[in-house]
Amino acid sequence: MPIGFRYPQPRSYVPSFAARALNVYDGAINITASFHQGLIRKAGRVRGTVTAQACNDQICLPPANLPIAANPE
């Protein structure tokens, strides 16, 4: 299990359908997960799920669960 996550700073955006600003990410972003030393090497591969929701200035699609995987370097 990760011991922490680091997200980039979101951008504040007010779409036409919202009364207030939403914090959003635009384009490709990096999310960093921290693990106890040696844990990933022992596991061999890290898998997980990221939940994302695509929006434009008029609507938002339902949230989607996106699978992710990484190998230790």
C-alpha cells in the first residue's frame, strides 16, 4: 500500500453549468505515489485504479475508473 500521494496544483475553472469554480486538471498530469523502501521491488509490479471525470464548458461525463500499472525501475 502507498504511504502517500502527491498531486499537482489544480486550476480553478467556472464552467457555464456551475455556479462556482471547480478545481480541475487539464491535459496530462503526474500523480506521485510514495511507498516504503523496497516494497515495489518485492512486489514486482504496482497496479491500481485512478478515477477521472472528463468535462468541457457545458457538461461532465460520468466518472470513469482507469486502470494503471507500473514496473519498478
